[in-house]
Amino acid sequence: MMIFQNISNWINKVVRKIFNSKSTIETSIGSEVAVSTEMQSATTTWLDMYQGNVPWLAENPQTLGLPATIAAEIAKMVTLEMKVNITGDSERAKYIEKQFEPVMESIRQNVEYACAGGGIAFKPYVDDLEEKTIAVDVNLANMFFPLSFNSRNKITSAVFVERKTEGKQHFTRMEIHKYAKRVLTVENRAFKSISQDDIGIRISLAEVPEWSHLSEEPVTITNVSGVLFSYFKIPFGNTIDPTSPLGVSVYSRAVSLIEDADMQYQRFMWEYEGGELAIDASEDAFPIENGKPKIPQGKERLFRTNTLDSASVSGDSIMKTFSPALRNDDIFMGLNKILMKIEDKCGLARGTISEITDLPRTATETKQLKQRTYTTVSDIQASLKKALESCIEAIDVYATLYNLCPKGKYEVTFYFDDAIGLDANVEKASDRLDVADGVMAKWEYRMKWYGEDETTAKQKVASMENGYTDEEILGFNEEGAGKEPKPKPKE
């Protein structure tokens, strides 16, 4: 079983061109799209930036690639050591765990796409009735369109777009999900066109082998508590359209700054290129071959001919060195300041993409810098957890509806690495509580915080059990965390 992703659709400029106008979708499905023109335009811009398809790079493609870098860095921190455990003694628990495995195999990649576009949708579906398998589509920001949402900003109806090309023919499928009063209706519509710029005419689903098993008529599912897909939303404030249920890119507030950074980077590169060491020389300095001066092989970039007038030079002046002073430090400082502003706008700690020139003066300042990233990552993790829980619930519903597996209880637990930006003293205090609750052994604590091996840590604990308090054994006393206890005087 594999997880199907509309990645190829997303990077296809033709798809972007067709579906930039929400009127195309509204006409095709007969329903209004709950996405404003401003929001749709912004989403297109964010995805274009991620791919490097932006106006300011049209003439000079030199770029720092900051959108992709920022999205990838945040996704890495969000999914670092991430685990989702689906447990239980039932057959249903084992079944759901197996169906969900492919989602986790590509979770970092998909979180990166969500960070870039503002969100993604996880859409489970029955992949093979005979094999009793469920797959999960991952629909990216420009291939998923909400049709309605409730007062809690939860999407209740949506359309998913899939596009494929065979030879000179272009096929588009729109899968429409509508939910109301515990009833979910799913309808598929297919279209064919001979032009890449047009959605074309409606056709039977049977004309496309991959879609031939889908029902031509709407399918109704009753007695369900909501839609059978989940939306992972980047939990930043939406400054484009505050009323929209959609999320925004992690760099949505830094668009103009990212442009400034690319332009400054181009100046930085031009400074090196324009200030490259060269020899301005008269053509008289070289032998002529086929009517042109013959430059020493491998030195073509060093010598610049026709830059001196041979009639006005003689002796040593037949060649002059071109070696201007570079202003790279000043330009770099300007670039670095822009990068710091971008970090501020994206909720990242200083030094994530910039170079830290002034070290924090106090431990409190260091903690504050790290806390910014920690808060951003924690918020995104909470949103991802909620989306994946809903995705798992949808898998469970499908397993029951299609009798894919006997009913049974299951539990879902999430683990995220909290070490990002976490203050060491705070983490130590947390571990001390784990020791007190019996979750962590004292020797495990010493291994972690003192770098002792297991044998040494156990010996240390055993030797101090009778003469020291737990606080002292753990080295956590009034003199400060992580200090070795002072030797007790012998009685």
C-alpha cells in the first residue's frame, strides 16, 4: 500500500494557471468556493516563492532560497523524533496502525509543504476492498478548496482536485465532500480537455482507468459525526483574510523581506564578480592568432583585452592590474540584518538563518531567543496532532463502514521532541519530577545529565543512598542545578 500525493500536480504550472480562478471550480461543481480572491492569490504567491518562481528572480535567478529553507527548517523541528503510537489489544488497533504507517513515512516532507502553503488536507479512502486496505491522499494548498465551514472555523465541505495527462489529453477529477446533519455526501466529476489551459468538458469517470471504479452517482454516508478528511492548518494569524478557515504560510509576513534579502544577496554576489581580479591589457601584449589576441590557456578570465589604448601605452603600462577593494562586509551586514527581521516575522530564534554577530549577554536573553522558536514549533505540533487524530478517526470510520476489520478499542499517543529551545534547568526539573514519580530511575538521570555510563551511575546512586537526600544524589541543590554533591563527613 502506498500513500498517494498530488505533488506532481502542485508543481505543475498548468494546474496553477487553470485553478487560479475560483470561478473555474465553482462553474464545474455548481457550488461557491469559500476562499476569497485575496487568499487564493496569496496562496499562489507562497507556493511560487517556495519553488523560486517569483518576479524578482526573472532576470537574475541568484537566490538564497529562503522560503524552502524556512519551511524545511520548521518542518524538521516539528517532526524531530516524532512518533505516533496506535495501541490496544484489539484487531482494530493493529489494523489502523498498519494503514496509518505510510502517513508517518513521509510526514516531514508533507509538513514542509504545509509550512509553505499554509496547510494540507489528509483524505483517507478505501484503496482496495479485496485487500481491505485504506490509503491516505495528501492534498496540498492549491489542490484543496473549502466550500463551507462552521462557526468554529472547521471545514464542513470541500473539493479536492486531481489532474493527469495522457498524451495530448488532459484529465481533471474533482471530488466533492459535503456534510450536514450527520450525513456526508461524496461526489466525483471528471473532465477532459485537449488544451492545457482549459478544464474542458465533463466526461464519464470510466474514461480514465484509475477512476473507473468510482461511482458516477453521489455516495451518501449516514450517521457520521463530521467529514472524513482532516485539515492541517498552520496556526499563524491570517493577515490576508481573518475570516478564512485556511492557514497561512510560515513566511507569509516576510514576503517583502525575502525579496529584499534576494536582492541584497545579488548585490553581494555582484560585488565579488565585479571586483574579481583582472589584468587590463592592450592587444599588443599577446600574439595574434586568426586576427584575435591569443590569451594564455586557462587564463581567459584573468586578462581583459581592448581595455587599454595601444597607442597611448608603452613599457610597463601595457598591462594594468584591476583589483578594487571589496565592500562585502558592509553588504553582508545589511543582508544579515534583513535575515534577522525575517526570523522575527517567521517566529524563529535569531541565528536560525542569520549569523549571530552579538552573543546574548545573559542566560535569560538566551532563553528568550530560543523560546520564540519553541513556541512556534509547539503551536504547529499541536495543530498537526489534531489533524492526525482526525485522520485516524476517519480511517476507523471507513474500517467500520466497509467491514474491513472487526470493531475494537484503540488508543493514540503522540511523542514530540521537546528539546528544541527548552531551557536546561527546566528540563532537569522536569526529569526530577519523573524520578519522583518513578518514571525515570536515579541512575538514568545521572547518565543523562552527568554523562556517566550505566555501571558508574548505578554505583554512584548505591554509594549515596544512605548518606544523601534525593536532591543531593541528583545534584540539584540550592547551589545550582547539575552540581555534584559535596562529600559527607564520616561519622
